[in-house]
Amino acid sequence: MCFKSNSLLLNLNLKNHIRLKRVLEHSIYLAIIFILLPVFIYFELCIVLPAVVEEWSVPFLIHYCCASFLILNIIGNMIFGMFTDTSVRGRMSHFRNKESWGYCSECDFFRPPRAWHCDTCDLCILKRDHHCTFFACCIGHFNYRYFIMFTLDVFVAMLYAFYYNVQFLSQFISWNHGLIIIKFLFPLASFVIDFGPESVYVFLVLINFLVALFTGFLFFYHINNVLNGKITPENKNSLKSVHDKGWKCNLIEVLGTRWHLTWISPFIYSPLPGNGFEWDIDDKTD
Ligand SMILES: [Zn+2]
Ligand SMILES: [Zn+2]
């Protein structure tokens, strides 16, 4: 009896510890986003753009519109992704448990195929792909669209910005200066050695490059999964997924019936064909 209560207490402590660690991680990543985003917007629109394009000319206004479109979509997709509930909560009563449903010992109920328990959210998530630290929630059946579009928008914005940032730096930086190599290799050290706008610009362009690489990897990894009808936990085996219905149907399953319009705005209504509980041929495989 005593042993059982001790192990329960240990389990509870461990859960609280994991939760606290995740809350701290989420706070740090969200703080990075909320600091970096305005800094980048200011840097690109108020410093780089006027330096590479004539101010208030037609190209300048076109760039301003394109940048605003990307910024609004990045923020919009992030907010929609964070606040779209994709868990089984409040939805289970519409469905009768099936024999093939797996049992979740944490939630103490049977969960539908492709749903997995998340230790951080402490819930079973429908068609759970992964827990996203930047969104501070799980990515699953109902918010996968926003995550995919968020990574695409950030990737495009970073490539777009990088093209003009390189032009901007080439005008600005004294390339014959030996210090420039240190600034690129050790951007933080250059703040100490030679703090000034040049060091800040080099640092921001490096961040720009790294974020482009990271979001590019994320986007191509996830879109490849989507096109093949897979989610990350199902990607371990290289066999063709039993959920693969052809690239177009797979895409519609994630982006909705108006999939071709979802890049325009997260506000565009694009209903998903599935309910996240029932899957055509797959009950036996999960
Ligand atoms: Zn669960
Ligand atoms: Zn989660």
C-alpha cells in the first residue's frame, strides 16, 4: 500500500517536473518569437528596404504589400494553430468505442486510431503529429493546416528577406575589413569586440539564414509526409502508408476541400473531409 502511494507520488512529481520544464521551454521560445518578429519587421521594412529600393516608388510599395501579406499570414497561422483544439476533449461522446481503438492508460479511455497521448498537453490528440514547442501545443488533425502554412510562410519570408539582406550588407559592409570574418563566424563575440550597427545587421542576417534553413527543412519534411498520407509517428517505416489515397486526397485531408486557397489566409474556410476519429481502411493497423 505504502509502496503504491510512493510510486504514485513519484509519478506525480515526475509529471509536474516535465510540465514545468515544458512551460519554461514554451516561454523561452515564445519570447524569442515575440522579440525576433518585431525586430525583423523593423529591420527589413525600415532599414533594408529603403536602402535597396527607392523610397515610396512603385517597387517599394509592392515590396511593402508582399511583406505585409507574409507577416499577417505568419501571425495569423500561428494564432489559429495555437488556438484550434485538436484533442479528443468534448468530441468523444459522438462516437461509440470500437474494438480496434487503443486504450490510453493516462486518460483512462479508448482512443481512436491515429490519436496519441501527449504528456505535455496531458490529453489524447486526434491524428497527433508532434508537440510543437513554438506553438506551445500539439499539432494534429484540426490544426495541421496552420502549422504547414506557418512553416511555408516563414520559409518564403526568410528567403525573400535574405535576397535583399545580402544586397543591403554588400553596400554597407567594408568587405576588406578582416573583422568581418569574425562577425560572420562568431556574431555574439563581435558585439563585444566591435559593437555597432554593422555587428547587429550581420547577426540578424545570420539568424535570417538559420531560420530559413530550419523552416525549409520543417516544411519539406512535413509536406512530404502530408503528400504520402503519413504523420510523423507513422513515418518510421518506409512502407507505403495505408492512409495514402493519392497526393491530392492526402492534401485535402490536411488542408481541407478548399486546399488551393489556404495559402492566401488562415481565415479562408476550408472544411476537412474527415472527423479525425474514423479512418477508411486503417483501423487494424493502429
Ligand atoms: Zn490519453
Ligand atoms: Zn502536446
